[in-house]
Amino acid sequence: MSELAATAALPKPKRDLLPVLLPAILALMMLPLIGSPSSWVTLTVASFAMGMMIFIMASGLTLVFGLMDVLNFGHGAFIAVGAYVATLVLLPLASWVQADSLLTNLAVLAPAAVLAMAVSGALGLVVERVLILPVYGQHLKQILMTTGGLIVAEQALYALWGPQIIPLPLPTSLRGSFIIGDVAIAKYRLLAMLVGLVVFAAIQLVLNRTKIGLLIRAGVENREMVEALGYRIRRLFLGVFMVGSGLAGLGGVMWALYREQVHASMGNDLTVLVFIVVIIGGLGSIGGCFIGALLVAMVANYGGFLVPKLALVSNILLMVAILMWRPRGLYAVTSR
Amino acid sequence: MILSGDPPRSRVLSIILIVIIAALAVAPLLFPGAKAMNVATKICIFAALVASYDLLLGYTGSVSFAHTMFYGIGSYSIAIALYSMGPSWAAVATGVVIGLPLAMLLALAIGLFSLRVEAIFFAMITLAVASAFLVLASQLSWLTGGEDGRSFQLPELLRPGTVLIPKNWLGLEVNGRVLTYYVIFIASALMILALLRVVNSPFGRVLQAIRENRFRAEALGFRTVFHLTYANCLAATVAASAGMLNALWLRYAGPDTSLSFAIMLDILLMVVIGGMGTIYGAIIGAAIFILAQNYLQALMGAVSSAAADAGLPLLPGLLHPDRWLLWLGLLFIASVYFFPTGVVGRLRNPPRPQP
């Protein structure tokens, strides 16, 4: 009988690095196709920024599904609500937004983002209690209920704010781009990348380095066992749901500033994109979601540059290709 | 026989169904107005469309968001064929011959691709594919006419100007329009009866077994992916046929009338109101919903302007006819929550009074 020394390290799980390399390979493959290195850099930065924004929106959805087997078809509603709430701060304080000082601009952007996150998080609380709690464990009803929720939220936004598109100009100091050599990099894209990376790092830290993260990961793997050990996983789930909704709201604010407009249908439009990302990444996987968001954004940007007509269906083609390779997405976390 | 051994099983339900069907059968005689005719036609078409969706949602338990896509394929294939080939029966035949197999193949591809894993996957993938299709249909304007859609002429026989039986014979003019209505009525009735046949066949029983416990159905030796894909193809074919009827009636196909997400929501709501897993629910759901849509919306408009005149805050916006979907969404959530079995389920198994 062999004995394991107490000091011996646990066997490391095998690392699956292929999906991580995928975006890099894709980017390098595109370099000769695009030709000019400067437009390649611009496109790559653009896709990185777009990918980060999509990731912020999608991360909550994938966690919620992984942890509690609840797929929220109304996730897009939080995105739109976040964007609308931000206009409540940004439009009355337009003079601060227009001021040509980074500090003043950030002083108004930060509260807008925080408020948007708070409101969509609170809405998440209501939605979880009212719509999802009664139908735990019933996929069919969950889909129907949350779809209904999305419609109601979208129409309520129309009723409260009116059907017109609200223009939302970027703060002055974030407009324009840095020019390095003949490469132009939009300032706002850098900010989006920064925020996205911070969110990604924060999620990874919480999941991998804290007790709560440990419980969440354990819950994703085996919910009943965590419950049997005496943890109230419902409450944990409610927390994850609220954080996920809040992140969707943050993503909504960033997306609205990126497009410089707010419209009630944005939630509906982005839902599809977010779903594709979550499917590609593997339901429940944060890392997969990150890579999926990058891939979707890359295909959209490179595709839009090389073959504009293809851009309409490029996401679907990407999804088909990935699912042919790995039918459960890049990283299959759950056995479901 | 004709009902495939699956009668309504409730006296009230039978009476309601007979009233609806009889009213639809004599609609051109009783309500010759243009609006009433439109409503009657829409009920016929949607009853068939919703019944085909019920085959998926109610009998296999898989949520598809691509049903309007198949409906749209049917509409567009007729519209494009008649638009480019001129108003002839050959064009109608071409539309049918191209449209139905196209819908079936697409359903087959989606089914094989996404039904292997799980219901939730299927729902997401159909949503993605359907939204891509909607974008495609509005962008490929050389083929589909873009946002404007395609208007076209019908063959001579079906035009309103063609008088088949003059007015002085029966007291009612039977023209091409009335003939079109009866074509739609009979075609829809046949499709619904065929679906009733399908769900009561051994195949339909397997579908229900998969809905109840997919793992167990698989363990019993049924190829679940085959059955689910087959059901998906059948539903798509019926939906495409319903789309063709719709195009024939409107003499037009466009993104708003045949592809939009709003129609998908309407279908979902009709299935849930009528009762999932009971083909009869489709008829009742379609009738209730479309009557409400056409006559309640006008009421909402009146109340909204009255509220605006009275100077009430917020209410005019909430009751504006364009906000119809808001109330629909609330109704939808409430009916999933409180009446999961719909009207038909309620009538078949009335809730027992609490002791």
C-alpha cells in the first residue's frame, strides 16, 4: 500500500490551453489577410474592447446558469435598464460631461455606472424573487417566464422614456484617439478594455481566492452536496444573480457610451449576442465566456472589415464552427 | 375517426370549439366587412401555426424561437415566386415546391445540431438563428424587398374582382376573396386534423415520453434525437404552409408581418393561453388572442386618450395602443404562473373547491 506524503502536492488538473490560444491564432491569421499592420492593430484593439464589453454583460448570465441551472432569457433587460439609468445621471449633468477635464468626466461617469449597477442589481433581486423563485427546476417555465419579463421590461422602458433613441455623447476627454505612428487607438476603447480586464480579474480573484468563490464553484459542480454541508445556496445564488444583473447594467452603460445612444430595443438585440458568447464559452464557465466574447468581437470586427456582407451571419457561423469542434462549448463546466 | 380518437373530453370545450369553427365556416356570409374577414382569416392561419408550435412546445417540451422563421420562409417563398414569375398558378406551385423543402431542411439542420444536448440549448440556438435570419431577410433587399417586403398579384381566380357567383343568386357575392378565405379555412383545418393525428399516433406518444423523461425514453430504446428532429421538421413544414396561406391572403410578405419577434411572442402566448399539449388549445388560444388584439387595442386607445384628457400622469403612456405588448407580457407571465394548463386544461380538469 503506497502512502501519500502529507507534503506531496495534489495532482494538478490538466490544463486545457487550446481555447486560450484560439483568439491569438485567429488574430495572427488575419494579419496577412488584412495587409496593413496599422489597420490590423486598430481592428484588434477594437475587437478587444468590444469583447470586454460583451464579456461584462455575459459573465453574469453564465454564472447564473452554471450555479443554479437557471437560464435567464430576460438578461438583456438588465443591460437596457442599466443604460437608461445612466442617462438619468449623464444627461442632467451634461455640462460636466462636456467639460474638457478627465477628472470631471470621470466624476460624473463613475456615479452613473455605480447607480446603473445598483438599480439593475436591485431589479435582479425583484426578478429572482418574483419570476424565477416559483419555477426553480422547470426549464420550460423558466424560459417562458423570463421571456415575458424581458418583454415587460422593454415595454416599460418605452412607456417611461418614450420610443425615441436617446443620444448619449461620450465625455470630451474620452473622445478622439491616441495616435502612435500611423496607428489610431480610440481612447474610449482603452477605457473599455481596462474596465473589462478589471472585472475579469475581480471575478477570477473572488472565484479562486475567497470562501464565497469556493462555495460558488462547489455549487456549480454539485449543488446538493453544498446544501448538504449546511450552506444556504439559495442565498448565495440570489447574490450571484444580483451581481450578474449589476454587471449586465454596467455593460449596458459602457455599450451605450460606445454606441453613443440608448434605445429600449438594445436589450433585445444584445441578448442574442450574449447568448452566442455563453454558448461558445460553455455554459457556466467564466474563462470560456471571456474567450467566447473575444472571438465573437474579433469575428465581427475582422469580418466587417474583410467581407461586410458576411458580418450579418458571422456570429452564427462562428458558433457552428465551435460547436462542431466542442459540442458543449469551449469549456464544459457542468455535466448538464 | 376524424379526431383521431382524441375528442375534446369536456362538454363546455366541445361547445366552444363548435361555436368557433361554425363561426369561422360562415364568416364570409355573416361578417362580410373587410376587417372582420381579416380577423377570421388570421384566426384560421394562426390556429394552424399555433397548433404546429404546440407539437414542439406542448408535446416535446422544447422551446423554439425559430417558429416565425419557418412561417416567414413560407410567406416569402410564395411572395418572391409570385413577384418574380407573375400571377400564375405555376408561380404558386414553385413557391410551395421551394418553400416547404427549404423549411424542412433548415429545421433538420437546426435539429440535428442542437437537439442532441438539451432543451435550453435548443432555445438559445433557435433564437440566434432566427435573429440572423431576420437580419438577412431585411438586408438582402434584391431578393426580399428589404424592410418594405414584397407585394404581388394573385392568380386571376383568387382576386376580389373575380365574381364566381353573382349577388342576385344567394344574396351574397362569392368572389375570389371569399374563395381564398375558404381555401385558407380548409387548408388550416386539414393541417390541424393532421397534427391531431400525429400527436395521437405511436410517434406522438414517444414525443410525450421524451417530454416527461428523456433519459428514460432513451433507455427504452427510442432514438430521441431522431424523434425530436422529426417533430421539429413536421412543425416547420406546417408553419411554412401557414406562412404561405398568410402571404396569399395579404398579397404581401414583409419582415413585420411574417418574421418579427412580436409574432413569436404572440404564438407563445396563444399556446400558453389555449393550453400546452392539447392541439385544441391552439384554436381557442388563437381565437381569444386575435379577437382581443383587434378589438381590445381600440379600447386601449380610447381609454388612453380619455386618461390624457383627464390629465392623469403616466397612464396615457402605459395605456397607449403601442404599449399593447406590455400588457401582453404581464398576461403571459400571469398565465404561465397561474394557468399553466391553459383554457383547455382548466375545462378538462376543473379545479376542485378546497374543503
